[in-house]
Amino acid sequence: MGFAPRAPLWKVDVVKAVPTSPPQPPKTEDRRRPSNPPREATPDRIARPAPGNAEIRVPKAAELIAETLRRRIVLGELLAGDALPSEAEMMAQFHVSRASLREAFRILEAETLIEVKRGANGGARIKVPQDEAAAKSVGLLLQMRGATLKEVLQARLIIEPSLMRSLAEIRTEDDLRALREHLEWEEAHLADFNVFALATAELHRILVQRAGNVPLALMVGMLDDIFRRHVTHFVSRARPDQLELNKLALESHRVLYDMILHRNPDGAEATWRYHMHRVKDVVLSELGEATVLDLY
């Protein structure tokens, strides 16, 4: 998809964006003899900013370009796959050098907002960031800071039950249909332990995404990779009671569905809180005080 030609691309002149000093009146010679001769400036006599006045930093041209493009992506004016104009055209529009333009591209590439390909058919294209990219970054940070599996499960236990309350209050027929189809999938793969384990992780994602709270859904979603890894590790232990555990999980999922179906927010929250407490206890009894790093 090419860049839409129907409207001006961006009317930002980075040259004009840099503040300049106001014009000064011409100086006239002062013939009066100074009463005191000027003293040499020494370090203790050099003017310094008044206390509390922060130094004003003028943004670089590359930062201004990146901010302009970033805002257009956020507002949906630039969509995934849209091609940006050629370097020559953008340099003319922004009144900047090729070096500044390419620095802006590097900023946006680091934020996974564009993808730049080299060569004859190359160029910059919009690349909307995905949840998976954020999840990998969060997973790396949790590994580096020594977070434990117990802490991750506790975080989900704090967030998810309240979201089930919200889902029971706002659920739609489409929500119910999606949940019914997923429960049928779980039941069909009850004895396939690996498939069922990943299906339970997917159910958590579906529930959270449909609960109507974007920030909390994103926060929980960034823990999805860790959640999938821990259920895979758990199943790999080949517990003799794994089928019974799967049946208990499916029953809890069905009870939650009934609470959501009948718009029972108290019941939905209590059901999911009990279920997640039980999951946490069973998982930790098997995997112990594992760190997030142990799952990778």
C-alpha cells in the first residue's frame, strides 16, 4: 500500500522549529567613561542559571521527524505496510540532511514502528508493533531482575479475577460464542496434555482480551509467553494425575462460563480467584521456587 497522496504529508519545518534569538537593535558607541574598569571573568563570576531553572534542551531535527511520524502512526493516519516517500522527497519536505533523516529512521526502527529495506526495491514501510515484541522485552527484564514464577502467578492472581467481574458485566453474545467454542476445543483434547495445557493458556488470553480494559489486558498479555512456558514445563513432568488435573481445570472453566452467561460478576470473580489460587499452588508444588530465567 503506497503513501496516500490525497493530503499534505506533514507540514513541519524542523528549521523553523528551532528557537532563534529576537533581532537586536544596532549598537551605538557609548563615549561615557566607565566609572569602574571591567573585571576579568573568573569561574566564580560567570553567570549561572538561577536555582530551580532547568536547562532548556532543543530537540534535534531527527527527533522532531520521528515524533511527527510516530504521532501519525498512533492516530492511524499511517497504517501497517504503508510506504514512506523517498529519502529525497522527505528531505525536501522536512528541510533536513540525509544524515538527520536516517537518524530519525533509526529511532523509529528501534521502536519497531518502521522497517527499512535496502536496495533497488527498498525503502521505509510502517510496521505496527505487536504484543509479542513487548512480551519479549518484559520477559527479558524479568529474567535480568531475578523475578520468580511465584511472583508472576501472584501478579496474574491480582489482576485476572477483577477482569472476570468486568467481563460478566459487559459480555456480549460474541464473547459467549468464542468461549463456548474454546471450551469445546478443550474438551476434545482433554487427554492430549500438551495441547490442553496450551489451550488453557489461550483461554486466559481470550478472557482478558474481552474484559474491556485495554491497559490491564496489555499488562497480562506481556506475561503470556512466561505463562505458556510454565504450563509446558509443568506438563513435561508427566504427573500421573495430569488427566484429573485437566478435568478439574475444565470444570472450573465451565463454571466461569456459566457465571459470565448469567451476568454474575461476584460469582465470576470468586470462581476465577479460587481457580487461580489452586493453579498457583499446584504449579509451585511441582516447579518450586523457579525463576523466570529457569523457564527459558
